[in-house]
Amino acid sequence: MTITTYGLLLAGIVCETLGSSFLEKSEGLSRVFPAVLSLCFHAAAFVLGSHVLKTMPVGIMYAVWCGVGIMLMGGIGYVINRQILDAPARSRPDRHGVDSGGHCRDLSVFEERRVLKRFPDSGFFPTLY
């Protein structure tokens, strides 16, 4: 893999991020200019991604694409669109658990103790018997 591969990957990520940003601004594809820009940027990201796959394994490309794309979209949402993270997004990763029905949810400290007491061997993820 060369520096060109990483450059194409970065360009594809930026194109996809811009395409997603313009998709939001198109208001359900009802505004023509942002909708056309969104389609163009997504098409460019698709082409750039296909060139990256010539020299990079798909798993590595996808992992980098997702990670960098999430950070870029979060930054754009925060800086440009004035979006703030909600409480679950700001919570600590070790405070998430699974309830008795297998549904993920945010746990308070009291609930963490209850889950650990109920399922001491498996931590937050109960073993299905």
C-alpha cells in the first residue's frame, strides 16, 4: 500500500461525509441543489473506494472509513450544525448493560450492582441457559 492509497481513502471519506451533510440539507431530496451535490459526492466516494480496494483489504478499508467518517460527521454536526451529544452518547462505556430481556440500556450505579448480583459470573452479559 502506498501513500496514494491512503490519499484516495481519505478523499473518499471526505466525499462521503460531504455527501451525507448535503443529504441532510436537501430536506428529504426536496431541495434540488443539495440533493444533486449529495449524489455527486456519494458517487465520487464510491469510485474512490473502489480504487482503494485494489490494494487494501476490504476489512481494513471499511474500519478506517467508518472510524474517520464517524469522527468527521460528529465534528461537522457539532461545529456547523450546532448539534450536541445526548446523554447516552456522553455516558461512560462501562455503564452500559443488558437487562433481563436482553435489551441494551444505560444503567445507573444501583442497577449495575443489581445486575452484577444477579449475574455474578458473566458481568453485564448474562449467559442464556
